[in-house]
Amino acid sequence: MDNRRRRNRAAIVTAVSSARPVTRRDVAARTRLSVSAVASTVAELIADGVLVERDDAGGTSTGGRPAARLSLASGLGVLVGVHLGHGSTRVVLARPDGAVLAERSQDLDVDHRPAETLEYVGSSVLELADGEGLEHRELLGIGVAASAPVLLPSQTLGSPAMLSDWNEIDIAERLDRRTGLPVRVGNDANLGALAEADAGAGTGAEAMLYLLLSEGVGAGLVVGGELYAGASGRAGELGHLPVERDGRICRCGGRGCLETVVGARAMLDALGQAYGSSVDLDDLVTLAERGNTGVRRLLADAGRSVGFALTTVCTVLDVDRIVVGGKLGQTGDVLLDAVRQTLRATLPPVTNQEPTVVAAALGERAESLGAVHLARVAATEKLVAAG
């Protein structure tokens, strides 16, 4: 295969490596290849069994028959999505079309035990594959959603103060060595945003902000179906926006960050005074579901703090939908209503329209399913060589 052909195949496979099928016109726009180059290379990839097409009324069309939409063939192999939360991990095996085959989650002290965490992840990948009767050659690649800024293009964690035990850890290299698979690493809120935009509560939004409220606080922005990660990959660090001048010291080194007000540690510290130090996030969700008065008050306060922080974001970015995920996104309408009411009261008139605020549809799977999207990118070389 000559270099130009390989480059064209790689560009097109990368452009199609989204859970949402795209048209040939979309591919040409994303790759900047000529219409004829796209047509011939797509035909080749379809013949090789890498891509499939179907007619879909949702495709871009200039009239007449709906545009044919392209996606990765589901039978190509299996992708791996991994979420490294602050206190837990989740590993998912999925087909290229996003269909989940198997998954496993485990509470772990991820922040302070990188070697143990990555060994668990590597073992889980191989054990889940074995449990599904998969041969190693059927595994295509691994995507990892990390709970920290991830610098591009190096894929290194970009906040030494926040995860000091991970400073010298090359996640991609470690997992590649343990599993023999290509690995790509991204930020968890960004990848959760991609998953919700493709197949969750953000579907159809023009500019969607995904807010991850759990052990940490982060955000991801998807505009026109494309993730905006910023110049270096640090976009979306909403949790470290200062909201209290004399507030608590944050793990990032700042003071009064939003995460020190609505992050898990702050919320559980407040609950612990009334319910004991053993209370955890699952307990908080359960108490919220039972309508506990104190928890409802705590969630309303948190929602107002989040709403105030989002006022500036929404004024600058003009998003039309906010999707709230993570553990706190599962606590019901008390928090969401407080966010909505605060935005309604504080957004300047010039914005003209307040965004819709909804709970995430994919729950705790969002970040690992977003990591499956990243695994498609990691697997590009294998897919390019297919056929």
C-alpha cells in the first residue's frame, strides 16, 4: 500500500470513527480530500469490510434520495473503553457501533495507586475478552478517560499538583505493554461529552456543555458534533474556576474553586456532620431519592453554586443545552432545578435564550463509552491495514 493511499484511508477512517454515522460530504469536509478521492477510498474501505453504509433520512441531502451515511462495520473487532475516576475504575468492551458486550467496575484509590490501578485495568481487559470468547487479534484498541487535564498531542496528564502520584506514569505505554494493544488517553469530561452528544441527552444540540459532577468537577464542550478541547487540551476545567474568594484550598493549588464547594469531598464533609463520617456518594444518591430534607437542601445549594459558575460560561459560549452527569447528576430534579432557576435569574438579557438543562442519559457509563470513541482512534492503524 503506497503512502498516499494509506494517508487517505487513515484520514477517512478517523473521520468516520464516531458513533454517529456521517455522509461522504461530511467526510470530504473533515478530511479536506477531493470528492473523487473520498469516493474511491470509501468504496475501497467498504469492499474491504471496514466501512458500511445505509440510507438515512437524517443524512445531509440536496433533495431526492436521502444521503447514504457511513460508519465502521460492527464486525471489525472489539474496542475497549476505560474510565479512571478518582476513586473507581470502569472497563467496557464494545463493538465499533457502540454496542456493549461486557463491562466491569471496581472501587479503587486511583489517585494514589497508579501501578495497582493500571494492573487491574490491564487484567480486566484480558479477562473480559476471555469471558466473551474473544481472541487477542479481535481486540482493536483501548481508549482511556482520565480524571485530569490531558495535554495534546503528548497524552500526558497536565496537572502535576492534582495527581502527583501519576506524574511519572505513561498510561498509554503501561497499558500497551500489559495488553499489547494501541492506547489513546483523553480527559474524562471531554469523553463523557462526546458520548452524550453522540448517543445520549446531548443528541441534536448545536452547542452542548457536559458537566461532570462526581468525585471531581469537569466539563466538556461539543459544538456541531465536534469536541472542543482547546489549544493544549485543557478546555473545560470548570471545577477550578474560583467562586469563593476566601474558600477552601483546592487540590489544584487554588483557593475557593467550584470543586471545593460542589465536589464529592465538600458535599460529603457537609453530610458527615449530620450522618457520620462513613457516608459516601452512593449514600447521598440514596438519601436524595428518599427525599431527605437535609440532602435536598445541600443539593439545592450546590445547584445554585453551579448555576452561578455556568452563567459566565453560557454568556461567553452561547450553549443551547447543558447535560449534567456523574453521581450528582443522578440525584434528581432538586439540583437541576436550582441550576435552571439560577441561570434564569442571572443570565444577562443579551443572551436572549437560556439553555436547556437535563440529566445525562448514559449515567456512569458516559465516560467509558466516550473512551470507546477514543479507542476507535487508537485502532486507526489496524483498520487502515484491514483488507
